[in-house]
Amino acid sequence: MSETTNSPLPVKRVNLRTPDVMAAVQAQVETHYRSEVVERVRANGGVLSVGGVTVKLAKQFGFCYGVERAIDLAYAARKVFAEKRVFILGEIIHNPEVNRQIADMGIVNIVGPDRTAHVDGLTPDDVVIVPAFGTDVGTLAKLKQCGVQIVDTTCGDVMSVWKRVKQNASEDMTSIIHGKASHEETRATASHAVLGGKGHYLIVLTLADTDFVCDYIRRGGDAARRAEFLARFEGAMSEGFDPDKHLQRVGVANQTTMMRGETEEVQRRIMAAIKDRDAGTTTNYRFFDTICGATQERQDALKDMLGEKMNLLLVVGGYNSSNTSHLAEMGEAVLPTFFIRNAGKMESRERIVHFDQHKKAEVETANWLPPAPVVVGITAGASCPNNLIEDSIVRVFELYGIDRAQVLA
């Protein structure tokens, strides 16, 4: 009998990281994202003062290794497969300027508003890029079925989380994932938590969510309480999730870009609930430290900077960037903080347009920039390129009548 047409086609492997390709890629990436101003500020210890205006840059900011690798591979794919159709599963990273650059190179996004990858029409001659967040198991299987050339840029830290939740699944443990249920990375992680038809997952975002779960672990629930649980976590749990059954043995994982302190608190509260229920033992509990190192470095650097004298903080990056939004949260707790997508949002000294995370929308603030002498702090998440950080630094000085030439003098 002949092989069925449902069998996956063999995956072709092509080395994109040859010296000549990567040399060309680096030259192109430098052209798009390099910043002379950022290099000047770094060389000056992270501080630049001109005419009574001081800009402080966090010691760690902007692109991390995983993001740089993803962008390099996307650029390399476009060069190596110059004559082929090249597609991508959503955004390469959470930064609109970078994603626009990727689109301008002719790389087409095949994930629709429904968050589904539309693979109909793909052929073995096509190339599909998996972004830094990874993709879910089902989508990857469909791509392999099509026989396309897959360029996988998934971050190594993300894959480390997958390893942990797959281990939970193999031991029939439920993975409680601290993250955003709608985030690409968390959806991908959740798909690995039920790999092979074993295991379950539950996604918690807030400490209030965590406390609700902990209360159920400790006390269980009647029919009404169970219904409340299932309604609260609709869309954030595995199919067939039964809180009376699947909270017996749990392992805590996380979206890699969450706040370390909050993830650790989620871990602590769930462990305490398990111990209370199980007479002081933690046999039915497991956790792993899977916070991204780059995320933590940027949070630590901002924490240090927030201890210094500043009038305000600018956080630059995509509004849907999880690690960037957490930097904005940290700043808001200490001083006036403005989360901006790019320098153009600083329209004048009298008006700035910035993202309000509570309203989930852009808002305007008047008279936001104080007179000189002034100290402005700037940081950016792991998905923000240096050229956008430069634009923001230069714009701050421009608003005080200081041009770029004076900044670099």
C-alpha cells in the first residue's frame, strides 16, 4: 500500500548562518538599527548632559540576544531564499517598527486576527519563519505536513520552559502558567503542557487569580464554586480541566517576560496552599526558575536607575511587549512615567501621547516636560532597537532647543 498523503513531508534543512550570509545580514541590520547616539551615551557611562538637560540611560536596555538572533535569521532567510515566498507566523518580536521593516522585505504574516495561522496554499517551495515567541504544537505540525522550509527563531529561554511543562505532562502534573493567556509565547507553552495527550494547564495572570486557585486547592468547592472557577478561567485552561482533579499535583511555570517578583510570589502562594492541604509536604508541587535572563537584567537595571535623581522616565517600545510593559509598571510606582512607541509621541513640551496600561489605550498628557535643569531617564524593553532609543534621546534634547549635532559634539 502506498504512503498516505497525510504523512508529513521531510523537512529540508538549510544552513542560513554561513559566513558570507551573516556578514551581509549584519551590514543590513546595522544600517537599520545601529545608533551613534546610543553608543555615545554608553561610552559616557550612560549619562549625557547638554545645556542643562541630562538624559540617563539604563545600564541594560533594548535588544537581547534572543531578539537579535531572531532578526538575524529572518534577514538571512530573505537573502538565502531570495526567489521564494517567505512567510512568518505573526510578529517576529513585539515592536511595530521592526515588524514593519520585516514586512517591507516582502515577508508576509500569515496569522490572522483570529490568531490562527492560515496555511492553506502553502507548498514545499515556501519558507515559513517561526518568531522568537515560538508557536503551538498544532501549527508546527501543520507546517511540517505542508513540507515547507521552516526557519525556527524560537528563543532558547522559551524552549527551556517547554521542557519543564513537557516534564510535568509526562508525570501527569498540571502546569500552572503565570502569564497572559492571549500571548503567543504562553499559548505555545500551553500546547506543550498537554503533549502526548497527557497533562493539563491553567493560566493565571494576577495574584488575585492565584489566590482564587489557592483557595480552591485548600478548600475545594461545591457545584457553585466549581462553576465560578470554570467561568473565571475560561480560555485559560486545558480542554476538560477539572479543578477537583487537576489541582492535586501541580508545577508552576511562567511566560519568560513576567516580573520575577510576581512570578516568585505566585510560586510561593501555590506552594503554601499545597502544603496546607497536604499536611506540610510539597510532594505534589514543583517549580523551576524560568524567567528570561535578559528580562531580569533590564528590570534590575531600571530598579537601580530608579534610585537615582530623575524628573521623569520614558519607556520606549511596543505596547504589546510584555517585558516593556513591566518596565513601565516599575517606573509608574516611583515617578512620572511615559510609555511611548516612538519619539514621535513626544509632540511638544506641552503634549505627549503615551500608553495607559490600565485603560489599554493611548492617552494625552499636557505640560509633561519640566523646564531645565532637568533629568530624564530612558529605558527600553528587549524588543526595542537602538535607533528608536536614539530617536527618543534626540527628541528630548530637541524639545529644549538642542539639536543632534550639539548632542554629538
